Amino acid sequence: MKLLEDRIRKDGKIKGGDVLKVDSFLNHQMDVDLFNEIGKEFQRLYGDCGVTKILTIEASGIGIACVTAQFFHCPVIFAKKNKTKNIAGDVYTSQVESFTHGKVYDIIVAKEFLLPTDRVLLIDDFLANGSALQGLINLVRDAGATLVGAGICVEKAFQPGGDLIRSMGVRVESLARVKSMSEENGITFC
Ligand code: 5GP
């Protein structure tokens, strides 16, 4: 998606070689007009798949997922990062290793919101090593729901997540695929 690539070129900041900061428009301050275009693009890609729920992970996926859901006219569920030890039996749970912090944490979704009859589209801001998506996929599978695919804003294609998730037979659509990036040479897209 050219609009997103242009914006990343203009306002994205590369940190430490493998982290792309997009705080000024995607995951701190949010450009809602851009989110609208992102949502329309996901609708163009997945609009004929009978999506009944959009599933994302807190916190930075939520805004994008909500704007996108307006084009699908379906609810958004966000997987919560679980902070309490005692997990009741009424939630699906999975583990995610944070790319940015390196910590492993549990994510949960209440069983009442993810049904075997659901057709689920996953939405997230970034795809790096694939742990976040893998965690969301586990929740969908545990619920016996149908996974339609994943819509990602920025895939860092030089990291293994995209290949990993696609090799599982999951459709992944990324609106900007970063081929390489460095503080010296900037950013190139696939
Ligand atoms: P993964 O689980 O695929 O390794 O990483 C995906 C998650 O880590 C995303 O939900 C996103 O929040 C975060 N993330 C991974 N890489 C980046 C990055 O380069 N920049 C930012 N801002 N977040 C990232």
C-alpha cells in the first residue's frame, strides 16, 4: 500500500537496526484518516470472506482493528495481556513472547466472545517473529472457530514471522513489507 509505505519513509524511525518506530502516526499518536485507508484496504482483501469477528492484541492493534471493523460491520475482540495468576476456565489462553521487551506473557480471550461458528480475521500493527500472531491463532483454534487470515500493517520481511505463519497455511496480507532497514541506508520495501 503506497500510502503507508510513503508515510513510513517520511515519518518512520529506525532504532537499533530491527525496530521501526511509527509512534507519530500508527501506535502512539494515531492518524485516523490513514487508519481509514488501511481499513478499506483490508476490506478489499478480505471483504468476501464472511468475517464475523476481528481479533487483535492489546494495545497497539486495537485502534487499527476498530477502524477496520467499521468496514466489516463486525465486533472487535482484543486479546488481553493477562496479569492475574488465576485463570478461570471461562477463557482461552495462549503465550506470546514480546518482540520489543523479550518477555513471555499470557494472552486471554473470554470463551463467550469467540465461538465455533465465528470466521475470524486477525489484525495487528507489526509482524516480526510471528509470536503475537501465533498466540492469536492458538486462541482461534482452541475456540474451534475458522481462521480467515491475518491483516498486518507492517511486516518486517527480513524477520522470520511471515514465512513461519504462511508455512502453517495461514493467509497473511501485509500492507507494507519491509525488505531491509538500517539507520545508515534507510528503508527498502519488497
Ligand atoms: P512478533 O510477535 O511478530 O515478533 O512481533 C509483533 C508485535 O511486536 C507487534 O504486536 C508489535 O507490537 C511489536 N513489534 C514488533 N516489531 C516492531 C517494530 O519494529 N516496531 C514496533 N513499533 N513494534 C514492533
